[in-house]
Amino acid sequence: DAKTTQPPSMDCAEGRAANLPCNHSTISGNEYVYWYRQIHSQGPQYIIHGLKNNETNEMASLIITEDRKSSTLILPHATLRDTAVYYCIVRDYNDYKLSFGAGTTVTVRA
Amino acid sequence: DTGVSQNPRHKITKRGQNVTFRCDPISEHNRLYWYRQTLGQGPEFLTYFQNEAQLEKSRLLSDRFSAERPKGSFSTLEIQRTEQGDSAMYLCASSPYLGLQNTEAFFGQGTRLTVV
């Protein structure tokens, strides 16, 4: 019962911005959008989350559309170390679990 | 390093043997989770502890699996009579509990189990 849809893979040039899309057309009012990434052979790493406003931290920016049916994670200046699988997750405010899909495999090329 | 620690990092076992994995969460985190990840898939939730209480178990957690968190500190995940289908990465995560507010979970590096 995947709540999000992401492209299976995408490439990005080193130093350029990487824009990762995510569709969550059935999102409800109590559900947040979370992004995690998983570098090869490591555990998932939290990136950012948001409800309806755009968010920015030291790692990335999260842009959520006004109808909240889709979002974009932006890595402003991709580096080779950003090569990873990126997971977009919709999570209820009261839920402690994370439901991962297959994610987007992002490859940053020199 | 004060992150989530998992041991061992790798385990190879023969089918039918029992295995036990350990997770040491971040010290002030009272929520602890176990996930399983097979090749090419995202992690799947197995079970959740708040302090020492196991509050949810996924249907993925068959009778051969048992998890404990004595005294609300470290946790162990035991698999009895391992099967080849148990081969996976087992991930532990922890997070603080701040009332109803969701917080991000911090994951360990995982234990990769290979059943031969």
C-alpha cells in the first residue's frame, strides 16, 4: 500500500542541483512528507521533513505543492557522496513507523 | 561516537541455526525499532519498543523471531531455526519520544545475515 511514487532512478552532474520528485496524491491532512537516503551498505539517514510549508536545512530543501499532492527534494550542489537511494515517505503525525518504498537511486556523476 | 550501534555487522550461519543480533540505541532515546531489508527493496518494519515495552509487531515477524529490550536500553533480535529466506539486512533505529510529536529516527549500520 505504497503512498508515494518516485522515479526508480536518476542521474545528476556533480556540482549541479538535484531535484528529486515524489507524488503523494492521497496524502491526508495529518500526514507529513519525510525524506531519507541510504548510501550503499549503510543504514538510512534522515534528510528533512515537512507538512505544508517549504523547509530547508543544511542538507537539502523540501518544496511541497500547495495541494500537497507532490513534493520535490532539492540537493543544491550535488557531490559524489550524495550518490544513494532516496526515499520519500508519507507518515501520519501520530505514527512512529516509517513505510519505505523502493525509492529513487540517484547517481551523481563527475 | 554516540550513534546507533549494531553488532555484529555481518553474520553467516547455517540453515537451522539460531542467531542473535544486538542493538545499542542512542542513550536518551526511549523508542527503538527493528526493520528488515532485502536486496533492492526498502526497509520493512518489524517491531517497535517504547522503553522496555514491545508495542507493535509486524506480521512479518514470524514465531521464529523474538525481540527484547530489557530495562529499556539495548535490544536483541533472535531468529530461531534460520531459513534461507531470512537472509537480509537487519536494521535497528531509535528516536526520542516527545509526546505526540514525530521525530526523526536514527538508524544503525545494520547486521547483514546470510543463511547458507
